[in-house]
Amino acid sequence: MCGIAGKLISAAGAKVDAGLISRMTAALRHRGPDAQGVWTDAGIGLGSRRLAVIDLSDRGRQPLANEDGAIRVVFNGEIYNFRELRAELETRGHRFRSASDTEVIVHLYEEEGPECVHRLDGMFAFAIWDARTRGLMLARDRLGQKPLFYWQKGDTLVFGSEPKAVLQDLVVPAEPDQEAIHHYLTYGYVPSPWSAFRGLRKLPPAHYLVARNGRVDITRYWSLCYEPKRDESEDALAEELDQLLGRAVERRLVSDVPLGALLSGGLDSSAVVALMRRATSGSIRTFSIGFDQPEYDERGYARSVATALDTEHQELVVQPDAAALLPRMVYHYNEPFADSSALPSWCLSEMARQSVTVALSGDGGDESFIGYDRYVGASVAGWFDRFPMAFRRLAAQGIGPLARGAAKSTSTRIGRFASGLPLDPVHRYGRWLSLMPDEQRAELCTQEFTARWGQTRSFDLLERRWADSDATAAVEKLAHADIGMYLPDDLLVKMDIASMAHSLEVRSPLLDHHVVEFAAGLPLSLKLRGRTTKYLLKKVMRRYLPAEVINRRKMGFGVPIDHWLRDGLHGLAHDLLLSQAATARGYFRPEMVRRYLEDHAARRAQHHTGIWAMLMLEQWHRTFIDRRLDLAETGDAEVAPPALSHS
């Protein structure tokens, strides 16, 4: 696991400053504290920070080259089938200097060029320089587990694992992208291919980029298919799923450093730990996190699983004063990021890193096996679609006022469900997902900001994902949209940044693309049956897990931000969001921000998600825009970010 960075200048006679590449990789030191590698040649520079996990010797130091030095790679991630690929490549005459998975990519590229990505089983983001063609290839894994950002103008391309690395090059402007901010206020994250910085883009998952002679070509190499459906018996498919999951877990246990698991007590993380226990009789370390508020606390379930599977279990209670971490978190997340569960993910990663270097997680199970309550809601709402629009509007008007209870209350859930009844399936789903509904943003945002992004509609992104899917069932189309947006741009960003900030590698067996493809091909009835989600996965896991874990209601990784913004964080949010600096940005109407804060504090409304999003946006501006981070002057990649203040 590493952080990577580099620069290409296609113009004849151009040189890349090795000092720049060193500064770029220094900004990624947290992603790879064990070693730094820098290599430059005419018009090209590659850099890497390494977290040594497989082959701890210096032979695995990057950039790695082929036998004659014509091909060089910097790589972030893990290739789980590297041993099979290595054996195949050795029979073709390739000579290996290391035992690392990185070197496999070099030789596989020699054989197959950019199409080598089809053969790689793992999570990855890498850059390959081919001196024979003077071309640079960037690639990202199928599901988007590892990030990759790039900036391109004319004959210059700069790339890195995080924006802060790319921004070390002063040719790259540190300016907010207004359209990206608009999308952020809709979803709570900046969706690909945008970044929060103007001109800086994310390479989308399952794509590779080739830059040569000032031209950039981007190719999609993988798509998830839901058709045709499997027609074997339920028992036969359960056996196949059991084998696929077991294989995915076993491959992710390969490590030359201590390894454990992040255990929430939910089905997915519990399934991963159960399969770890099946694969090994040795000690397994598990880690969980909780809160004092019972409606947010899952520690009891995690303890039950840990006891049943005989793990060495540790847990931590997150307190409101953890919000003091926000400046440091914003610095590491690089973009405004409103998923408040980033905070416990951060604390969980910090705790786990004290004992292990690699941890397995349960990410990806909800999207593949139809696990979210909103999928059940979408299925039920489909039944309402048979009624006339007038009836659906009346139902929404009659039930909508219920959405005034506590953040996780049943009344709030019912109210949100009813609010989407008059809409078509994709826009209904968008409303359920949205951080701020259209009418809320219309009253909150200034006319100046609204004019900046014009007629751009964030829900067009969902519509495109919906249209791209070959699924016939609406629920599966929505899951496909989540796999293309919510999963890579929210959930995986949340875990990648939280873990790598602490030099912890997180592996997700349920995101093995063989498992994801298998799940997509299952009949919907084997994923969602009535109100039972993850039907087939639960059937398999009944062999290994306590019934209370299988049958429990899904909680999600929630955070009591609604409570905190009424108590300890209320004054801070008030002072920060109504400061002169925040008002001058022109995003929000101060009188409406004040009303949101007061109404939330007085329990007249639930505005915690919107307030939190504005708070993250303001802190991002202060960290990256108001003062461009110049690590060259500090000489320290972990330069202290600005503290949260009341000014």
C-alpha cells in the first residue's frame, strides 16, 4: 500500500524537477511511512511513498522497473492474484528482482500493454511510464477502492493519490470548482470525475488513462452486468457464494505484517470475521467503536460476534470532544466531505493501527446484496406507483409532516419515504439520498452561488447511472447507481482516507469483483425477499454467526451529530458559519444559516446534516483555499492544519 505521484511534460527537451516529485510524495508520507522513491528522466517524474506489507525488503521499493528499465511503475494497492500471474510470467521468460505484487504489473504490462488491467484481481491505482512509446498510463481498480487524481493542461499532466500532492506543483491552481460544490451540497461528497478543485479530476473507477504527446485518452475497461440471471437452485448458489467469499477472504489474509478486522457487529463485517476464523485457527484481532447514545451504539452486537468467534476484541467510545479532530480530518480528506461517519472511521482506524498494519472490513455488502433499508423503501414505493399521481401527492402531504422526529426515528424515516412518492423511481431515490432537497437549497443558497452553477442538475448523475444499467428491476438499477457513485465516492473514500491517515491498509473481501459480479447475476428474490434484505448472504452466514446478528435490524454507521450540534458543537458551528470569512464566500444566506442553527438547537427541525455539510465546506476553504499548503517551505508533510476557531 502506497501513495503515488508524478508529472509528465510532453514538450521536447522538458525536464521534471526531482525536488517537486519529492515534495509531492512527502505530502503523502502518511500513506507510506516506510520508504520514499523518486525517479526522473526527460519529461517524466514518478514518486512513491511505501507502506511495506508484502516483501518488506528494499527490493520492493518503488518505482519498480522491468529488466531493461524501459517500463517503470508506481503502485498503490494490493494485487491478490500476483502469485499466479508471477508464475505465468516467469514461464514466459520474465525475471523478477522482488517478491512484491508491484513488480507483476510491470511485466504484465510488457506482455499486454494497457489491457493488462483485465488480468488484475485487487484494489489498485497505478502509473506506468513506457519509454518505448513515451506514454504514461494511469489506472484505477474496478470498484474504486484506491483513489487517483490528475490535472492536465496542454502538454502537462500532474497526478497523485490525493489533491494535496498534486497541489505541490504551483502550476495547478487551488481554486474551488463551483459545479463540484453544487454536487457536494446535493450528495454530501464530490462525485467523480469532479474534485472540489477547479481543473483537478478524479480518474473514475474501472478506467485507465493514456497520455502521450499532449493527448489524453480515457477508456472504461469493466462494467457490472445484472443480466443474464443465474438459474441454478438456491442451495447450489448458496454453496457457490460460500466458496467465493471464503476465497476472497483467504486471498486478503496474505501479509508479512500483523493483520486484524474492523468489526461493527453488522452482518457484513461479522461475515468477514467468521470467514477469517474458518480460514485460520490462530489469533484474530477485532476492533469496534461506539457511542453513549444507545440508538447509535452497536458494540453489544460486536461483542457477541467476537465472543462467538473467539477473537481478541478491542472497543472505543467516541465522545463529542472528538470533533476537535475535524481540522486534521479535513486536511486529510482533501475535499469537503459531509459523511459524519468519517469521524468514527477515523477513530477506529487510529485504534486498530496501534495493533495491526492491515485490517479487513465489510464494505460493499449492502450495495451488492441489496442491504439498505432504502432498497426496501424503493420496492414498496414501486407499489404506490400504480396509483394516480393525485393520490401519491396526497399521501406525501399527509405523511410528510412526520419527518420531524429524532434523526433515526421511525417517524423521520416514514416522512422521508412519503416525500418521494410523487416522483419517478430515480428522482425519488435521489431525494432520499440528497443531503439538501432542492427546496432547502433554494432557500439556503444565495442567488450569486446559484448563478455560478446555472442549470446543472445533480440528479442527472443518478439518471445516467440508472440508464447505464442493464438491470430490469428498479431496485437493482438503484444499487447499480450506488456502486457507481455512493460506494466509490463516499464509503470507500471515507475508509481509504481514515485508514491511510494512520498508515493502516484496509482490505474489503466483499468488494472482490468476482463476488460483486456473482451478486449482480443473482435473481432479485435471492437478495431482497419481502422485507428481508441480503437473503442469500444471510442463508450462508447462518452456518457461522449467531442468529441475533443475522436477524438484527440494520443500524448503519451513524453518528449522533444531531445531539452534538445542539450541545457542545452548537456555539462553534454558529461562530464559524456566521463569521465574516464564511459569509464573504457567497454560498449561503446568513439569515437562513442563523435560522437553521436556531431551529435545530430548539428542536423545531432536524438540520444537522445541512449544518454539518456547511461546517465541512467552510473548514475545507480555510485549509486549502484561504492558505494554499506549501509543504516545501515547512519541510514537513504533516504540517498542522488550521484549528477550528470561533472567528
